Amino acid sequence: MSWDGLIEGLRSFVVWVMDVSSVPIIIYFLLINTSLLVLIGLAYLEFRAQQRRRATALTWQGAGLAPGVSLLVPAYNEEAGIVTAVKSFLTLRYPRHEVVVVDDGSSDQTFARLEEAFDLVQVPRELPHEVPVRARVLGIWVPRDGRTRLVVVRKENSGRSEAINVAINAASEPLVAMIDGDSILEPDGLLHVTRPFADDPTRMVATGGAIRPVNGSRVVSGRIVRVEMPQTWIPRIQLVEYLRAFLLGRTGWSRVGGLILISGAFGLFRRDVVVEVGGLDPDSIGEDFELVMRIHKRMRDEGRDYKVEFVPEPVSWTEVPVTATVLRNQRRRWHRGLWETLWAYRSMLFRPKYGRIGFLALPYYWLFELIAPLLEFFGILIVPLALLLGVVNVPFAILFLVLAYGYAVLVTLSAMVVDEWAFHKHDRWRAIWQTIAASVLENIGYRQATVWWRLEGWWSSLRGKKHVWGVMTRTGFDEDPA
Amino acid sequence: MVGAALLVGATVVILGACLLLVILVVAVRARRHSRNQRDEMLLSPLRPPLITVASGEDDDGAATEELTWATGVSRTVLDRNIVEMLTKIRGVPADQLVRVLEVHGAVDAAVADLTSRSTVRRARAAQLLGLAKAEHTVPLLVTALGDEAMEVRNSAAYALGLIGDPVAAGPVLAAIGAPERGLPAATAAEALQSMGVGISEVLRDGMGDPNARTRMVAAHLSGERSFTRGLPELRRLLDDDPDVTVRETSATAIGRLGRGEDVAILVRHTVDSEPLALRRACVIALGELGDPAAVPALATLLADADPRLAELAASALLTMGPDGSSALLGHEDDAAVRSARLMASLQRASA
């Protein structure tokens, strides 16, 4: 076949593909954007209510019905920041809380640093086996002063989920908060996320709080003293993603009672419910998502009256990846976890007993979270190819791209308005311009790269490849980034 | 052609909406800044007398008098600051600040605002009436407990708690379980907490309420406030309430205010057919009661399959004097006993 014949054949193929796919893609485009508009609307309603609540807020110091909280902190090779983190957790404003650190077989000085800082003494305690754990527990330590509410458990290395399961067994309070060792909590963060439990103690089973990237902010002794924008564009764009995910997505889903995802960086659960469902699944990549799904399933299967709520107040700050390599690993893991969990709970789809979870939230996640990168990838391939082969009107294609990405920017800007109106964490005007710039730049390269990484994660799961946890390089907090 | 025109139109709309949102972000921030600056400017001449009153140094009442002269927007800003201060200060300074509010007509305005169309105004009005301890408004605040807006119901309960009139206890407790318009349990508990001993009957009745949250609040407060009159209801809730959280709360309450005869009831719920959280709550309650009659049951639990329950039983026995200590003989090598002993010794050393 001649070169011209090949090009002609390819051209016919692309035209055929575009003919066949144009209607479904336009329908999908309309559906996804409409669903985002609905979520924005729901989030707006929720924030209006929140704003009213804030305008009439009463001081609540957690007296009376405030349930005790065990902060569960899995730590693996966290020698650099673990002592600062634990000290900041211990000094949170809350009437009754303990910190349970599980050293997951660290090969560095994580335990030694804790032992020295808190003058730990070993307790000949046997842990309950309420949540099954495979790894061997090596010992339990508490501070010698007899007052500091800290428990340190050492175990063989077996991963974050198992470390949290051990911490659940060691926890003694009725609520458990799962926190990453490198997270920073707002001083009043616990008061915010426990409030729904105090208001509705017999029905509330889990709450999630908003997470923000801490990169670039000034942190001293485990506390944020000045909120700043990240120094580079990769974390800046992630800040935009976090704003969208927490201020629109989860707030909107919480409003309709369809919250199925609580971030692993901070989630608060009733301990007895987590024990009842068997704790985190150590074999799951999306263990946090999987846990919330399992709770929903159990509650609905048994016809129990329960609630899962999202608290939009910023509660926890976390360091986000600054390099493409770490970001790639994270996104592969997230999408793989999303796929595996959605697949595992496919039986909940469109079953009346699962209500809004089965009819709204799960179909949304299937259609617009799981499949979206596949369709976007298709677009990334076919549009340049069509342009190259001259089978598409160039101004038309550009206009369509501007419309699609303009819509994405619109969604981000809606989240920015909400953030500025309700929380206004960033003082400097420069932060506004940088966030707007990030919301535009996100569409140039970053978005396409994450599409590819997400598909990589999905594909590796379909091929049954074993997941390897990457190393998240921490830059540390106790420095002035300026 | 139609498709292209539609696409151009949609793009223009989207880009226009983006521009509008950028303007909105800037406007929201600019408005907040200018409002803060204006408030600061208006308040600055009033700040010295305000601090004098709040710090309790206005012996001759001159500073209070000065504050009453404020007019217009300054008065609005000052009143807002006074309301904020009243949440933190008590005694004579609080009374003097309330007087300023009264002179400004803020209390009368708040009574009128209770029927405002604005949710925020109604809620703030209720709060102000509570902070001003306006006892004559109790019936109005009780009505506001049934308001359509949760913020108003919350604020009304808060205000009733600040006023502390036990007459409002029944309506506050009942409001928790109001269908569609329930009062958050935490707010109700805090309000009831400040209402004195006259609420024990109300709490006792509340333990028979069909709503689990109401029963839980009533049980919790009966324990917190040591209302022994509620003991028969607490025992009943522990025995057969359908909600396990209510049962745990009742066990804890019995531990605080129970009597010798409650040992048998608590022991009955330490058996392994009961939910683990309830068993643990009952063991802790037995330790709190400290009655030697619990020693045999606690000694049996030293060998329980749940290590935490065994340690809790050992800790309870350690607080029961010679009877408890003798029950630990023969168990010295048990992890639960060794751990309980170590924890007790660390706590003693730090005391």
C-alpha cells in the first residue's frame, strides 16, 4: 500500500471513529458537566447553610457529650517529624483524646526519637484482637509520667492499613481518627469533626474533614503559623484539585447523603462500627474508600439508621507531591484503588436497598471518576490526529477545547469563590492570581499526564500486577520556605 | 452552522461566567477588607472605655456611661463586640455591658428580631437575649425551640441554658426528638447542664422518651449531675434499651451514682453475649462504684478472652482496697494484671 493510500485509509478510519463516537461523547460531555453543575448547586446550598451556622456560631468547647477520640497515627520511617507531630496532636484543643502511634517496623530512628522525647516505658499489655492483624506486635509503650495520653505500639512492617488496624485494637476511646503522621491538624480540628457525633450520637458513624496542601506554608512546632501558596506549580495545581474535591465534590455529596469517600489523611469513625466491619482491608489499595463502602453496605444491609457526614471546615493539612514521579505513583494508586473498590461493590449498583449510594453516588463514580480518564485519553489521541489529517475544522476544534477546559476552570473558580467567602485562608492577593493561573495551567499538560497515570493504575490492576507502594519524599515542615 | 453557533455561544457563556467568578472572588475579599477596616475605625474611639468595663475597672460607671452614648453605625459595631465579649466574661463587667445593650435598645430589638424573616437575625437575637439573661423572654425562647431553622433552635437552647430557668428544661429535652426539627443533642445537653437541680424530674421522664438521642442525653446528664432519682430508669435503660449507645451511657451513669444493689445489674451485662463496648463500660462502672460486692465478678473477668476487659477488671480491682488486691493473688503473671499495676504505679507517681 502506498503512503497516500495509508494516509487516506487512516483518514477514513478517524472520520468513522469520530462519526461513531461524536454523539456519545457529546452526551457524556453534557452529562458530566451537568452533574458538576448539580454538585456545585448542592455545595452552594450546603455552604449557605454553613455560612448561616458560622454567622450564628456558638462557642463549643466539647463539654458534655463530646465523645473521646483516639488519634491513630501509623508511622513508617518518620524520624524527621514524628515527635513534632505527636506533640502537636497531644496539644489539640479537645477535652478527651489520646494519641496511638504505631511504628510499622521502621528501619530508621522513629521509635528511638519517640522513646527519648516522651520517656517511654514498656507496658506488658496484650492488645485485643477485635480487628484481625497478621503482623506480629513487638511491644507497647507509654510515657513514664503517667499523664500524657500517648500509646506507642511497635510491630513488624506490614503496611499502613495493618498499622491502623493495630492502632484500632490499641485505641480506648469511642471514636477513632485516622491521620497520617505527616499531617497537621488545625488546633480546633477535632472540635469541628466530632461535633456531628455530639449532635447526633446514636446515628453518626463517620465524618470526614477538608484537607488542604501544606506545601509552602510556614509551620512551627507542628502548627501552621502562616498559610502560603506552594512554591512550585505541581503542588499549586494540586491545591486547586483539593479545593474542587473538598469544597464542591464532597460537600455536595454530603448534602444529598451520598458521601462514599473519606480521605485517608483525616477521617473520624465510631470505633465499634469499624471493629464490626473488620477494620481496614490490608489487601486493598484504596483502603479508605473501601472502608467507607463497607460501612455503608453493612448499615444498609441491616437496615440501620445511620449518617456519614462531611465537615467542610479545613481540618487537616498535608504535604502533597512536588515531583512528577511521586505524583504519578500517587495517581496510579488512587485510580487503581477506585477501580478495585468500585468493582468489589458493584453489587450495590441500582439496588433499592442502597438508596442514594446505589442509585446516585456509585453510578457517578463509575461514570465520571473511573471512566472519565479513558474518554479523555480517547480525546487526547483522536483530536490531534484528526487535526493532523485535516479531517476536522481547526477553529471548531479549538473552540471545543476552549469550551471543555473553560468549563473545568469555571468549576475551579466556583470552589475559589466558596473558599474566599467561607474560609479565606490565604491572606495575600497574590494567592488569588496564582490559584487562577493554576486552574488554567492545570489543563495544559498536567491534566493529560494525570489521565495517563490514572489509566496506568487501572491497567496494572486489570493485568493483576502487584502494587508497589512508592516512597513519598517529605521536605519537612519546620522551616521557613520564604 | 447551527452547531458552530451553539459552540461559540456556549464558549462565550462559559468564559463570561469565569470572568464573573474572578470578579466575585476579588469583590468578596475587597468587601471583607473594607468592612474590617471600617469596623476597626468606628470602634477605635470606644475601645478604651470598652476595655475598662470588660476588665472590671469601671468602678464609678463612667466608662459604661460613655459606651451608652454611641450612636448610628458605631453603636451597631459596638453592640456586636459587646455580644462577643459577653460570651467570655461574667459578673459585674457582664452586667455593665448588658446595661449598655439595654440603653441602646438592643434587648428590645432582639425581642422583635425573634420573628424576623432572616434566620441569622432570629438566631443572633436569641443569643443576645440569653447573654443579657433576659428572663422575661423565656416563653419566647421556648417557642423558638421549634423554629424551622436549626441555627435558631440551637441559639434558643443556648440562650435558655444561659438564663438557667429550669422551667425550660422540659421543652429543651423534648426538642431533641422533634420530628424534622430536632435540636442537636450536644446543644441540648449543654443548655440543660446549666439549669440547676430542678431538672431531675424532667430528665427522669426523658429517659422514657421514644427518641434514642433524648434518652441518651437524659441518661448522660442524670449521671453527670448525680441525680439519684433517675436510677430506676437508668437500670431499665441498661437492661433493655434497643440502642447500645444509650445502654453504655446508662452504665457509665450508674457507675457515677449507683448503689450496692447496682453491682448485680452491671455484672449481668459483663457476660460475653453482650456487646464488647457495653461490657467494658460496665466493668469501668463497677470500678467507679468501688463496691466490694463486685470483686468476685471482676476476678472472673481477669481471665476474659478480651485483654482490654481483663485489664479494666484488674484496674478496677486495684482501686478496691484489700478485697480487690487479694482477688489479684494468683494472677500476678497475667499480662492484664501486670499492665494494670504498672499503669496504676505510673499514675500514682505522677500524682
